[in-house]
Amino acid sequence: MLWKRLPASTRRLVQALAAGLLGCSAALAAPETGPAHVLRMAFPIAETSLDPAQINDEYSSEIVSNIFESPLVYDYLARPVQLKPLTAAALPEVSADFKQFTLRIKPGIHFAADPAFKGLKPGEKRELVAADYAYALKRHFDPRLRSPHFANLESEQILGLAALRERSVKSGKPFDYDAPVEGLQTPDRYTLVIKLGRPSPRFAHRLAQPMSLALAREVVEAYGDNIGEHPVGTGPFVLKDWRRASRLVLERNPGFREAYFDESPAPDDAAAQAVARELKGRRLPLVDRVELSIVTENQPRWLAYLGGDFDFLVVPNEYAALAAPGGQLAPHLAKRGMRLHRNLLSDVIFSYFNMEDPVVGGYTPEKVALRRAIGLGYDNEEEIRSVRRGQAIPAQSIVTPNTFGYQAQFKTEMSEYKLAKARALLDLYGYTDKDGDGWRDLPDGSPLRLEYHTQPDSNSRAFNELWRKHMAALQIQIEFKVANWPDHMKAARAGRLMIWMLSWTADMPDADSLLATAYGPAKGEDNLSRFSLPEYDRLVQRSQSMADGPERQAVIQEAERLLTAYMPMKAHVHRIRLRLAQPWLKGYLPHPFLQGFWRFLDSQPPAGKKS
């Protein structure tokens, strides 16, 4: 009652003083956390989705690999690369015939909080269990999703899954996720037993890839077709904000378990040893927030990095000489404390031909001759000199460096530039100028016009000019169809593109996933060229079941020769990537296969500096 008797002005003064005292008390009680650690980066290409079952592009895969988790992972610092447990308690138990893999998931790992989890008690979290991995693997077999990972998993012959998919296709009914599957068994809450129909000596590597990221069925069913916009995983980060093809923001998962930096560098790897010493024992993730910008043009991305807006950068080709003249860090960047990483990537750049296209597709001699002539008339070395500024090596096949099957000394027609031979092939098979307009026609007299699909950025325009020049030298008309990369990918999977250039990055240290890009059963998924040759498919299947050694190497080489002979794709180059890192970025050391590495990076610029 006394409070109400005080004058209004006095009451306001008392309220202000009380608020000030409470504020002081709170400030004294709060722990000193310091400024937030924020990792800022840029991608040159937009994400396509955040659903692991519906993506296989490098950029989307990197994002989801920092939200979701697989049972196994590559050690961040170990070279040669080594598998280690992530959510699994140990590496899988493997049968002597490489047909059974038993995983035990660590108890006490939880999904990030989400409204999709119903019926939980206050403070209760949804625990990760073995059934979540079984469910995630099943999703790749759901025909409605058209998962790009289906072919790789189907080739592993997980018992019962292919039949379950076929039943759904034939009946037109939804995929039955509740049906028992012999090849995916969960005898208890934390154990997953995977049974295969063939030996697979390298199957454990599949368990470290985006195809094996765990999803909760409740979340998928709650969001339905919009699941690609609602990623809910057990990983170190959660999605906070997303403006498609523009900006993504991830924040530290507040429910992420206790995990500490404990990676294993080789004794003779000085750079990795330095990272291990600096970060050993620190709790993960090291940053509080990740801000990712999509900047498709090279110049703005380069200038923004120099201005301190991004913590690291893949150097665009046209700035390679400025960043690393002669392959060494430029003095003006070294003076600023920046670091240079130069690596031969486990990737291949190739242009594929749609084998079902009426102009460039087909297996008859004249169609094969056309594709081979186009390949012979395109100069990989000029691409390396003029567009890539020396930051690549010619590719002899689709098998990439850093993988079993790659042979640096192996040479094929893929890297040949022989204009006279190309013209002779075209003449021999009837691709001549029949109407006198200066351009070659098809053997039946109709115009020969290539459609090359490309993107609207400056880098793509440089490649367009190179293609235009080389095709003009062959007297072949070429038209460029421009669209954004995600739109091209959708059209490519539907078989609507004639020719498209893209990259393929190996996700494991082996040729298996690379050979799948031409594997018949993978048409419309990994196999965008829609190439289908039984002899090639048999070689791929044989390779998959063999242990590494000279015999398997010979099988892979024979598969490479068939691709060179039929030319469903023209391999261009393997890229050398230059990466720059700001002096305040800690822990950055590029890995040839690991995509979920943001947890190991720390960024906190000095006062007054941008990040």
C-alpha cells in the first residue's frame, strides 16, 4: 500500500534505480564469454537442398555434413586418410567375407530440439538410435525421392532393399518404411547390422559419407516435401536463417554433446602437428556461428576476402597469379599474415553428352565418331593456360587423384588435342557441309547444332568462349543455354540437357564412386550422361567386389578405356586449388574428402578487424 501512496515521479525514480542495480548484479554474475566466434565464408554456387537424400553437389553436401552426422568420419589431420568413429562407439565389426558390417552407436547422443518431436517430457531430448541410420539408408531407395546416392548404395546390394523399392515402383504405392529388411537389422537400440549380397571391402567408407547421415523419421514425416528446408540433426550446428541462393546462417547447437579436438596428425606433417598443438583438448565446435554467403561472381568474392569479410577463400582462377605468383604466397598477402594452401584436388572436370539425345547420343559408329571428334577438337591444355591460369593438370579419365585406381602415368585420348584427326573423323562419317553455309550438317543433311548448357557467371562465360572457338575450328555450330546451376541439375537428372560441364569430387579414397558416373543402373542419378553399356557395368561390379591390388587396378583401367572409346563424357582436368586463409583463422587445413570440418575452425579477428 505504501508504494501506491508515493508520488508517480518518485515511483519512476525508484524503478530506474532498481533496474540499474539489477543490471549491475546480473553483469557481475554472468560469466565472461567474450565476443562471439563467427566463421564467415562464401560459396560460388548456391545450395540445392538441405535434405541429404536429395543432394550430391559439393556445396550442399558440405552444409548438411555440419548439421547431420554419419557413424564414421575421416580423421581431420591424418594423412594418408583414416576412418574413425563419430557417432559410432568404434569402427564396424566386419565379417571375413566383407558381407556383414556391425555398428554400435554411442548412447547419449541427441538430435537438436525441434517441434517435430512430440510427446517428450520437459527437458527430455530425442536420442539418436541405430534405427535412425537404418531409416536414413532406406530413404535412398524410396523411388519418390530420386536420390542421387541410390546407385552407389544399390550396387552394394544391401539385402532386401532393392526388392522393397521394386515393389513400390510396380505397385505405385508409397515406399514401405516399416517392412522388415534382411540387410538392415537393429537387434537392440544401439546396434545396426548391415548385410550385403556381395563382398564390399570398402563399404566402411560409405558410412562416412553424406548418404549415411542420420535423420529422425518424425522430422521427415512432420515436414513432408519441405524436409529440405528443415534440417534437424545431431551435429554441432543448427540452421538459424536461410535465404535461398543468397545466405545461410548456422549457430552452435545448444544441445550438442561434449566433444573435444582430438585428431591424429602424422609425425612428419609439420602443418598438421601445429594445428593439433594449438587446438588439442578444446571443446567443439570452436565457433558460435557460421555465416555463409553465395557470391557467384569472382571479383566481388575476391575483393570481399581481401577486405576481411571472409575467413578463407578458394582463389578464383583469374586471381591465381596475384595470390600465388609462381605457386608461392604473394609478398603483400604474406605481409598481412595470410596463409596459402595449394592442393591437387580429388576431382575431375568433365563435359558429359546425353546418350539419349538424338544429336549427340547413341552407340552407333557415326554417333561415337561425333563425340570423339568433339573431344579431340577441344584443347584441355589451352583451358589450363587461359582460363585456369595453370591451376590444373590434364585429365586422362574420370578417376581422380588421391584415389585407388588413379595412375599419374596413364595416358588416353581424353587429353589429346588433334584438330586434323577430329576433322577426318567428321568427314569419314558424313558430318560435312552439305548446304554450303560454312557449317557441318548431320549425315542426313539436317543442321548439326550443339546445345551447351552453362551458368550466368563470368567464369562460365570464359569457358563458353573457349568452346565457341574450338567448335568453330571444326565448323560445328554451338549454342549456349544459360541457367542457374541448381536448375541445370534438375534438368540433367531428367535427361533434358544435351551437353553440360561440371565437376565430380571423390568422396572416398577410391575409384568406385567415380566409375558410378557412367554406371547404367545409375541413369538420372550419378550417371547424368545416361550411358548404358553392359560390358562397362560388369567391370564396375567386378571392381566393387575386389580387394585392392594389381588385378583390380587392371579392371579399373579397362573401364577407363571403354569410356574413352565411347566418349559419353569428355574429361577435362583435375584442378589444383589455391586457398587463402586470414591470419586470425585457426585450424584450417584442407582435407581431400572430409566435408563436415567446420567444427574444427575458430575465427576471432583482432579488435577493429572484420571477419
